[in-house]
Amino acid sequence: MMEAPGLFLKGTDFIALMSYSAQSIAQLIDHTLLRPEAVHADIVELCRQARENNFVTVCVNGYWVPLAAAQLTGSTVKVCTVIGFPLGAASTEAKIAETEDALRAGAQEIDMVQNIGALRDNDDETVEEEIGLIAAVCHRSGAILKVILETALLTDDQKIAACTLAKDAGADFVKTSTGFGPSGATAHDVALMRRTVGPGIGVKAAGGIRTLDDLLQMLDAGATRIGASAGVKIIQEARARFGETSGSAR
């Protein structure tokens, strides 16, 4: 086993992890498939992998939410979807409608892209109001809201402002990246986001996390959820490193 650096957050509750295991790592991963060319069979396989490895969610585009929800019935794996993705430039009304539709279809977690242009324009009121409205929709349905900043497009000061606005608006997580921007998660950004939001909400690192070492670096920086399309590979690495079999990690 490998010693963990400290306290980790699941949702909004602290959990002390005394050591890493493949299973504890699986419970931090949103198993993700957001490629536009994905087909029915790809989503079915994604859900099978998620059930087998006990990932916390699958993250899929909105069209696939009903299929994912049906595939995961009776399992502990939740369905996550993206809103205003990947640009964040849709109207607030469109994002609200998209969120409501996703929740009706079975989504339990929502990853929305903030209005990046408004944030860069210092239009804090627009950014915070939009997040607050969508957070209210999510929370009425018992769902959680993660706000994607797209950190590669922001200065550090803008990242701090975005985190502060998301927290004040009632978001449950702030998230680094869509995976479709110029670059993905960095330890620097995750650490900055954690310092800004404090212990009260989650920090999700996503984009470019392909190995166990990538994941551990993000956890060390303060991430409490990981978005990755390489989740199965990461868990296989974890089982090999920690001397576990697939059965002992479930």
C-alpha cells in the first residue's frame, strides 16, 4: 500500500484515507466518454467497465444519459453529464433547459461549463447568477453541480475569481477542464483551486489524466474527483502497484 497525503473530499464530506487502494481510487473517478463519434455500443461498454470497476460515475454527453441510466440500474454507479459543453457560451436559459432535461433522463451529476467569455470580461454578476440558477435546479433534484472553469483559457487571477463565484453561487465542485481545450489539468491549477475554495467543496481534475501517477499527482495537489477516459488502465496500474487482484478491489 502507498500512504495517502491527507484528507480527501467526497462531495462535501471529508474522508480520511489512511492508504490508497485500487478501490479507493476507483471511487474518485468519473469514467468519461465525451467523444462526438461515440456510438451505442461504446456507451454500453463504458457502463459495463464502470460497474465492473465500481467507478463513482460515468460521464457522457446528454444524448446518452437515458441509455447510461438504463445500463446502470441497480448499480452504485451514477450518471454524470455535461452542460453547455464544451464552450460554455450558450445562453443561461439554454443551459437550464439542458440541465432539466438531463435530470429528467436520469443524470445525477451535472458538469456545466461556466460562461468563460463573461468571466474574462469581469462580468461576475452574469457568471455567478448563471451558476446559482443551475445549482438550484440540480439541488431540487438531489443532484450535484460541478462547474468547469477551462483553466487553460484563464489567468491565475481569473481562476481565483471563477472559483470564488462558483463557490458563492452554490456549486458542489469546481473542475479544471473540458478535455477539449488547449490543455488539461495541471497540479498548479488544482492546488490554486483548492486554496481558493478551501475544504468546503470538491475540486475535480480532468483533461490529460492517463496514468496512475498522473492521478496521484492531482490528489496530492488537492483534487477530490478525477475525470478520465483512461480509468480502466489507471485501475489496472493501481492493482499491480498495490498488489491487489481485481476481486479484492471491488
